[in-house]
Amino acid sequence: MSTIDSMITVGKNVKFWRERKGVTQEGLANKAGLHRTTVAKIETDMRHGTNITTLQKIADALGISLNSLLNPPKERR
């Protein structure tokens, strides 16, 4: 899997888990201490990338492990 493919997977995973938890982009951003546009960019345009600290904040805000954001959920495989 290429780096771009990996980043796209992470973006899709963020959206999957956010929607599964019933949280809006703004709600997730607020809980993670991020700006809503940051969450939107991660979900839709991961080509620019993000850092592991931001992903950990998102995982914590969603109540999931960082690994859950890095690997496709079974429901999406």
C-alpha cells in the first residue's frame, strides 16, 4: 500500500468512526481541540497528510485506539 493509499484509508476511517459514534465534524473537532476544517481535510483530502499527535487526539475524542484509525475496521473490509 502506498503512502497516499494509507493516508486515504486513515481519512475514511476517521469519517467511519465519527459517523458511527454519531458525532459531527464540529463536535469531533471541539472534543479533540482541533478546528473543524482540520477534521474535514483529514476526512476528505489526506494527500496533505497530518501528524500522529493529531490522529491520537481524534482517536481519544472518539474513544477508540489509534490503531483503529490506522487500519480499516472489519465493517469496511
